[in-house]
Amino acid sequence: MNLTETSAPITTPGEHASTPSRLCEVCGVRIAAMTMGEVLDRADEAIAQHRSLLFGVVNGAKLVNMKRDPSLRRAVLSADIILADGMSVVWASRILGQRLPERVAGIDLMHEMLRRGDDRGYRIYLLGATDEVIADLSAIIARDFPGIVVVGVRNGYFTADEEQQVASAVSDARPDVLFVGTNSPKKELFLAQWSKKMNVSVCHGVGGAFDVLSGKTKRAPERWQRLGLEWLYRVVQEPRRMWRRYLVTNVLLCGMVMKELLSGGRRRSE
């Protein structure tokens, strides 16, 4: 299939029929107040009805970066459903007088979709990471989720000029679910531009989840995750690369939340 890039404006969540009924606004971003089970049910519905559904996820660092990068902000807001990937976002919602029911991390959503898809025979496409990582991940999926059909894979090393070719390859494979394991903002920009043109029911940008699920990198223990310290675990693993990134974004997020609170940010959940 030959996909043609168009200059159609990126849409906002409110323009999609799949928008959740209750939203919580945190730092100018409307986040779905949904549990993991509700999100999985929404994905099932999209696949059953052959309807396009794009998931977006935000953590504290991404909320800060969305303030700095208008293109990233537009791309994230183009998602049909935006979820709280980090505990800092859940805490921010509560400080602002709203209550997101739980964290729905992108990597956890991918894993749960694989589990559910094992029973339902989901057809998936893996886009991202290195050839070695994607081969290891494919083998693990075949072993642990034999009901899943991997209809295509591609590494995440492609340029903007190659995006149309990549999108065409995904479309030709006819997956139910596309997982994009590239870094931000590359995955958000790619999905904002191409998700509605690839005829894939569910698109989900999962960042570094491929590396974790393939065993290349280690995720924080569950206790650290529950305490909202997954970011600190990453700093411990890669202090020279991560300490400044998380120190700066965490401080800036606190400032953004306090500014919203002091300016009357206690809005009711919709």
C-alpha cells in the first residue's frame, strides 16, 4: 500500500469518538481517568470494530518537555486517549483536586495487551529498538504468548524521509496492534503523522519497553514502582546520563503544579 503524507491538521482528543468520558487536566493536558482494565477493554473494542485508536502516555518529564516543544505537545494531544505513565502525574492530579484512579504505564499496558492478545490472537507489529533487541523480543513473545501473531518487525533506526516507507510496510502487514519502541519525541511525531493512515486498530508508543521486555535492561523492582521512584532507579543505573535530566524535570514539574494550584488549578474532573 502506498501511503501519502498530507498536511492535515493534527486533531485533539476531543475530536475522537473514543475519547474517555472522564478526564483530569494536569498542566494543560487532559488525561484519561481510566484503570488498566478499562483501557484494555477500549483496545479490544477498537480491534473488534476495526476502528483506529491511538494511545498516548505522559510522565513528569514529558509534561515538562511538552511546555518546551510545541511539536511534541501537538503530537501528544493528537492521541485519542492520554494516560498517566508516571506516578508523579497521578500525584499531581490529586494535588490539583482531581483523582486519576491509577498509573497506567506504557510498558505495563504493552505487557497486558500481549497477555490479553494471547487469548484473542492479536496480530502485532514491532517497530523500534535494534535488530538484536527486536529479535530477542519476538522470540520471547513466541514463547510466552503463543497466541500472538507477530506479522512484522523493523528496527527503530529510520529517518524522517523514510517514514512513509515504514508506514506503508506496517499497513501492508495488516496488524491489529502497532507497538513503537523508539525514543521521545520520535515515536509521538511518527504516530501523530501516520497512525490514522496505516489502518491499524491500536497504536501505542512504548519507548524503551522493548529493551526491558527483551531482557536487555532491567526495570525497577515493583516496590520502587509503587513508590513512584522508577526514575530514581534509572538514575542509579545510569547516573552520568540521567541525573541532570530527572533533577531538572522533577523540579520544573513541581513548579508547574504549584503555579497551576495557586492560579486556581483545582478544577473538577469532567
